[in-house]
Amino acid sequence: MRYGLVVMGLLVAMAAAFALVIATPEPMGASGAVHPGIAGMRVGGDGAARYAPIAAPAIALQALTFVLVGALVAIAPPARRRTPAFWASLALSVLAALFVWWRMNATYARFLETGETRYLLGFPEPTFWAIFGVWGAGLLLVLVYVVGFRRFVLPPEDERAFAELVAETKRAREGR
């Protein structure tokens, strides 16, 4: 597989999503308005109207970022080490991040539409996903990398071969 092309494709798609966000005109009330009763405070107005024009490209941009991280991690191990267990653990971590991102956005959009939200562990549901889900999914990717490092990226036999190559190169330089 040509990972460079995959990475380039993801970066181009991310640039397109970013361009869509930037090119979207600023909605009315996006910078807020003077609060009628509290001096120095501003009110935001209709959050759904502000969010709707950029929701799809913004969601896509972050989803593509998660996929890009997965693609970059996939480049780390040599091809012979990219076993089904490697692909499954990497896919699981990327899917976990995508699930959290989807839940955070879906619950936020539902709140914007209805003005109501559920609470999980004392937090509004979108905030719960932002606080616990984001780092939890990130932690899963870190665990996959740390636990799988010796198995997929640098197993002991590869490390020994590298050390022997370094020693051989050093001996050859000293022998000159």
C-alpha cells in the first residue's frame, strides 16, 4: 500500500473541509450581543443557527484527523509486523476516537435543537464525552502503541540486529 498517497489524500480532504469552514460567512450574532441585564456580559443568540453552516465540514475535519493519526501510526512498524492483531488494535483505537467524536457532536446538536440534555456523572452529555471520552479514546491509542511497541515496531530480535550493525560499523570505522 502506498501510505504516502493515503496521507496526502487525507491532508487534501482535511484542507478542503477547513476551506469550507473558513469560506462560510459569519452567521448573525456569532460574536454575541450585549446582555440586557448584566454589564460586560454578552449573549450568543441561536447556537443552532451559528453551528449549522459549519457542522458537517467541522465534524469531517476532526474525523479525518483521527483517521490521519491512524494512518501515521500504521507507517511506524515494518510491513512484516503489520499483522491482523496490529490492524485490529489500530482500527479499534481509531473507531473509539470516531465514536466519541460522533457522540460529542450528536449530543451537542440534540441540545441545540431541543434545549435539553441528559447528564452523565453530573456533566451535560456533550461535556461528559469531551472530558472523559476524548482522553479515554486517546489513552486507548497510547496503550495500543506502548503495549504493541515490542511486538509490532521494535521487537527484541530487531533491536539486537541493530545493535550488531552499529557495533560492526564502529569496528569498520576504527579499522580504517
